[in-house]
Amino acid sequence: MMTRVREGSRFGSCNLLGELVAETSTHYIYRRRHSAQTAFVDKGSPSIHTQPCQACPDYRNAPR
């Protein structure tokens, strides 16, 4: 199963940023959803997560 990088939203469900490619001690590196480009986000940001939370659209399907 591929790990996904998500960003929380104050206005509704979380946004899926893309599939996790690699990680460093401070960043998640992911492949963007709509292209083959890679991007990175800061792990320290409270809105960034890799495990589905209750606001994620796929929360109910997540293995526990």
C-alpha cells in the first residue's frame, strides 16, 4: 500500500497532496497527484500528515 501525504483543511476534508516518495528528518517528499513532478513539505507543519485522520475522505477504508 502506498503512503499518501495529506494536508488538513479548516474548511472541510483534508487535501491529498500525493504519494510519498521519500522523507528526510524534516521533510516529506511526494509525487504530485496530477503530474509526475515531485514536491516537498515540512514535517513540522501541524496540518501535514501521512495517516488518515477523521477529516480524510478515505478514513473509513484505512487499516487500523
